[in-house]
Amino acid sequence: MIIINQNRTEVFNFNGIYRLFIDEWFWDNSSKEPDCFYIRAEKNNGDVFCNILGEYKTEEKAKEVLTEMCFCHNDEMYRMPKE
């Protein structure tokens, strides 16, 4: 599966991802707003840097999107939805 991030600026091959997870907001330069929830992708190459795929105002929305991603077929492209 190919995943396009929320800003439509990066493309990820799901085969290269070790895990997808929801992470709470923390202070860094990549966040647009405080008190949000990220969907992050961790690569399976041992790199500790996790890419941000999407940012959502509520944990419920982030969980909904993450669940949606799980039901996407391997030969499909998944575009991260905006809020």
C-alpha cells in the first residue's frame, strides 16, 4: 500500500513501515497546533525518527483514520484525510 501524508508532500511505501501509531502532541516545530494527535509511521530500518502522516484535533478522529488505514488493501493508495 502507498500512503500519502496529510499535507500531500510525502509518499510512503507501507512495506517499509514497522508500525503506525497515534501519538499525543508535544512541543516541536512540526506541529501546527497544540493539543492534537498525530498518526506517525516508524520505519523498519532501525531509524528512531518517526514521520508524521497526519494531525487531528481529537484522539477519536485519529483512531478512526488509523482503523480505516488497516482495511485498505495492499494494492491501493491511501490519502491521509484532512481534519
